[in-house]
Amino acid sequence: MSRIGNKPITLPQGVTVTVNGQTVEVKGPKGTLSMDAHASMGIKIEDNNITVERQSDTKTDKALHGTARALIANMITGVKEGYKKQLQMVGVGYRAQVQGSKLVVNAGYSQPVEIAIPQGLSVEVVKNTQITVDGIDKQLVGEFSANVRAIRKPEPYLGKGIRYTDEHVRRKEGKTAK
């Protein structure tokens, strides 16, 4: 029994949800998101509450039940409040800047690394070393942030690299002389 899948989702003020077959569309003050639910999931809207029901008790349906509910809840939160990830660059000469629709990162390589910013995201660079990624799609914000972090992951000896601002990097002790 999925505990998460059985929880109803309450609709906040200013957010409308429409279900057309298996397509769920969420509109809010920040924008519009839509997704196609799995064929074995039934989505019902009753009295400002959304419930997700599964058709059978097979293993895959049980797994998809909580996932479908969580995805719909994330879409509602995204169009109402939005999602934000903040990254911090630590290292001598490490800096980033936004040039048009690209994020250009200097992270100790011989050439700067350029990443195209996807539609629906806004990227802002503060103080050359702090990157803020904003958007309404939780998956897109997380994926882009992970791709930026993957340019130069934080290393444990000196702590240099690109990390999330709330991330704790475990430091290791270097070599010691006998």
C-alpha cells in the first residue's frame, strides 16, 4: 500500500488543474506545466482535492502510484512558488557569467566551459562565484544544477570545485611526513 500515493493533494488559491484523459495540466501564477500520467493511474479532482488511484495491485502499479502523486504535487508547487537551486564556486580564478542564453564557467580548465540554458529556466550569477538557477519545473532545475556542478565537482583535499550552497564537503587530511 502506497502511503504517499493515497494522500490527497490540496489545491492552493490561484492554481487550476485540468485532467484530459491521462494528460494533467497545471496552471498557476508562474506558468503552466503538463505531464502524461501512466495509463494505469486514475486522477480525480473533487472539492479542491486531487487523488491518484491505481487500477490494480501489481508491483509496477504500486511503484507508479506514489510517483504519479509526487510528480503532480511538484508541478503544483512549481507553478505556485517555483524552485531555486544555488551553487557556489570555490577556487582561485573560478568564476561564471551569463552570456545571452549560455552560462560560461571558468573552473580551472584551459578553456571556459559553456552550457546552454534551457527554456523555462533563469540563471543569475552573483559576485562571479554564486550561481542561482530558478524555474517552475523541479526536474529541469535539478538536472541543470547537477550538470553545472559536474563541470568541477568539489574535491575533498582543498575543497575546490562547484558545490551547492547547503552542501557539506567532507575534507580529508593530506599526506603527513614521518
